[in-house]
Amino acid sequence: MTDATAKSSRIMGLIRRRPKTLLSLICLIAWLPGFFTIPPLDRDESRFAQASKQMLETHDFIDIHFGHEPRYKKPVGIYWLQAAATEAVSPLTGGARAEIWTYRIPSLLGALAAVMLAFWCAGAFLGVEGAFLSALLLGLTVLLSSEAKIAKTDAVLLATVLGGQGVLLRAYLARDPSQPPITFRLAMLGWLSFTLGILIKGPVIAGVCGSIVAVLVLADSPWRRKYSALALVALATLVSVLLKAWLLLAIPGLALIAILIVKGEWRWLAKLRPVWGIALTILVAAPWYVAIFLISHGTFYEQSLGHDFGAKLAGGQESHGLPPGYYLLMTTVTFWPATLFLAPALAAAIAHHRESVGRFLLAWAGGWWLIEFVPTKLPNYILPAYPALAMIVAAFILAPHELDAPTWRRRAMPIVSSLHFLLGAGLLATATVVLPRLYGPGITWDLVAAAAVIGILALAAAILALRRSKRRAITVSVVAAIVTMGALTLLVIPRLDQLMVSPREAAMVAAHIRPGDPAPVLAGYTEPSAVFLIGTETHLANGFDAAEIAAQQGGLALIEDGQRPAFLARLAEDESDATAVDALSGFNYSRGRPVHITLYRVTPPHEMTIPPEE
């Protein structure tokens, strides 16, 4: 036995003995850099964290507010988790509630739970090694690695999706009498996971699970070979999407529902005990949903389902409208490094779509295309499809070479996938040196060295993949992913001082605030991270209104150049005095433009001392 073979055997032995421990260790090594040090991000992270902080400040755990305004876009689940995590670690922070890392704990634990549940889910059809590889590939994707250290809903939602999908997969496979049956306890755990998903992000988890069930029911029906009606449904859907005639979606939607009801194969869903499951969902989720309806007089549903969820389906919300194909392009970075085998793995899965496992995974991953046609696009929206893709890739890596596959597929797919992988590595390596040059002090030797290491490892992984040494290739790509995450979070992000406007703004306030000063007022640059760091009572206004507030209360005012003329003009009308005491320049990445902020100390007219007459 060679040294390499002996080492490989030892690693495989460790994976078989302690798969979850090893998974946790590798993921935490990749995720923890930057978890404590990256400042609060705009805008969603800071909005979630600030609303959770206000729950602790007001002890109101039903209604959700950001500043003085209701925040009715998402359900309460993530706010409860963030508030509970911050309170649990308060002895470590001295009771401080402006430490952003405390609000990131649910995301870190949610991502870790997602990896463990991916291992459990893949264990239904793959051995320990395959389940381990599936979970590892998911955990090291750039997207989940990022979401693990951001205080938002997506990592926790992914864990709930995987909890439900693991049970759904087992129920689907249990159509075969040789497979283990679904116990009542397991079915209820799946429904509980589904319910928690509803409390985290409303109807999103229902859309994920419902679309998979619809595809499977249709695929298993005797009607599946009669494509004419399905083609008409698809055509009507496409036309309504292209014309943005969203009400027309009701026509193909109702037609598809009718087809599913009449021709669908539903019997396997009885294994999930839907009556008991729906009762559990109502029992757990209904109390808060009823309470928020009464407190908000229905405004929560108008805002969350109409203005947030519905608006994203109807058009590009908050300047995030992009055409179909966006998520496909984004996989170059977001699904990296698992892109190394994505193309041939998908081709193999499609070739074996008649097998139950392959059909389920393709139905799961196929939800991708529905999201591609949603006008509002953000990278995290596609995350629920990534576990299925990771399992497809893992199964391909561990499978023997497909000698019966068409020649074009055996030759072309590895090349396409390797180029896809190298492009992602190139973009990440380039970001390592370019971002500090654009938004920081410039390029240094350690950044160049890190970019070179990333490039060398990626090239080695691609060469091994082309040589069909799949296990060695994926091992090298895992090392490349860990190095890349470490370089970006430890070397690059801390140097992007031009992007750290809110932390510098908060430090400027702390340096100049006096005992008894009222809450500062902000105009022009009013990002949520500034409110989180400076304080809940911070006033957000335009230049004119900021002058009105400052003239009445005095204290500090942070005014961005665009609002400064109106601010100073109004202060002059009020006969208030404003003295510039500090300033900063930076780049507002949320709006994509440079900013210059001046810190003023304002003295109201009634506090101004009139010099005595001579």
C-alpha cells in the first residue's frame, strides 16, 4: 500500500467514524473568519438586527419595528431567534446590544443545521461518504458560507427546507415496499420543520415544497406522456411572463391544478399524515399570525404579502429587477467550488431521471427555473435549490465512470465544468487584489500571494478533474474554498475602509458626543447600519427636516453633502448655529456612489449667548 493510499484510507476511516464532527469542524473553519469582525451590512442585515434589538429594548415580541416605523415584510421567527441569541450571550458582551455578531448566531447555527440535515437527507440514498460529500459541498459554497455570517433569514430557512425535504424524500422513496416506512414521529418532525419555515419567511417554504410535490405528482401520473395540454400550459405561462401580464398566470395555474387533481398520483403523500400535519402547523404558527393581525389591523398582511412578496412577483423591487438567466450566471461564484463537476453531474442526473432519487432531486433543483422568472432577483433566493445540486454533484463524483454515456457528454461536459469552475476562481482571486485597490489602501504582497494560491489550487483541481481523478479534484477544490474564504474575510474585507461608512460615522459620533446630548440626526446618508450602530433613537431625515429637528433639540447632526445646502439654509432661517467639528469620505455600496459626511454641532437659538453691548 502506497503512502497516498494509506493516507486516503485513514481519511475515509475518519469520515465513516465521525462524519458530523468532521463536517462541523471544516465548515466552522470556513465560516468563522469575519463572523465577529465584519461590520453590520446594509441593508437587510442591519434592518433585521435593529428590529431584533428593538424587541429587546421594548419587550414587545409580537409587533416588529425598525426605528419608529413598522417592519412588516417578514414574519417574526428570525427576530425571536436573533433576540434570544443576543440575550443568551449578553454576559459575554456586558449587556451591549450593538454587537452585530450576536445577531448572526442564528444564521451560523442555521447553516450548521442545514449541513447536518443535508447529510441526513442524502443518507436516504447515498452511503456515509456520499452524504458527507453532499453536505460538505453545500457548506462550502460561497453563498452558504456568506449567509452563515449574515444576520438574515436565509441560512435558517434553508435548515427548515432541508428538514421538510428529508421527510418528503423518504415518503417518496417509501412507495417502494423495500424502503423504510415513514413513522408518525418522523412525519410530524417534517411538518414541524415546515411550520418553522413559515414563521421564518412566510409562504416561501410552501412554494419550495409545493412545486416539488406538483412535479412529482405530474411525473408519476399515467397522463405524463400526453404532452399537448402541458405544452399549452407552459406556453400560456411564458406569454404571461414575457408580457408581464401577471393576472394571466391564474389561467395556466388553474389548468395545471386541475390536471394534477384529476390525473395526479397522490397516494404516497398520505404517508405524511397531512391532516395531523396541518393541525400542527396551525397550532404552532397561528397564535402569532392572529396576534399580528389584531395588533396591526391587517397591515402586516397588506405589507408582507402585497407590498413585499406580491411586488417581487410583479416586478423588480428595490432596483433588483433582472432578466431570466441571472441565477445561472451567478452560480459561477455562488455555487463555487461545487461547480467543478456541476455540468456533467446534471447531465448524468437528467439521463437517469426515471429513477426515483434522480427524479426527486431534479424536481427539487428544478424549482430554480421558477425563481429565474421572478422579476426581483437577489443571490440568496436560489439557496433552497442548492442542496439538491450538491447531492447530484456528490453522487456523480462517487459513481463509476459512465462508459455507456454519449461520447460528446463524456468529453465536452468536463471541459465546460472546469472552465466554469476556473472562471469562478478567477473572479474570486481577482476580487482579492482589486477590491482593496478600489476601496482600501491598495494592493500589498500578501493579497497578491493569496490570489496566486487560490489560482494555483483551482488550476490543480481543474487538471485533476479533466484527468477524471474526481476525488482528488474535489479535495483540492475544498482546500481552495477554505483558502478563498479566509483570504476574503481576513485579508480583504478589513481593508475596505471606504465601504465602512457607518462604523466610521458611529466612531465619529462617539468621539464628539457630550453628556446630555440628544440622539443625533442624519440626513443624506441614512443607511440602517448607521441606526444600528449609533442608536435606535437616531433621527433620519432630509436636509430641511434635519435642520428643524436640530434647531429644536441641538446636539450632533451628520449631513451628507447632497443635503447640506438645505440643512444650512433652514438653520439660518431658524437663527441656529452649526459648527462643523469633523468629516469623513467613503463609498455607499448600497447606492453605488461616493459620499462625504460632515458632523455638525448645532446650538438652538434659545441656547445661544448674545454678547453684551459695549
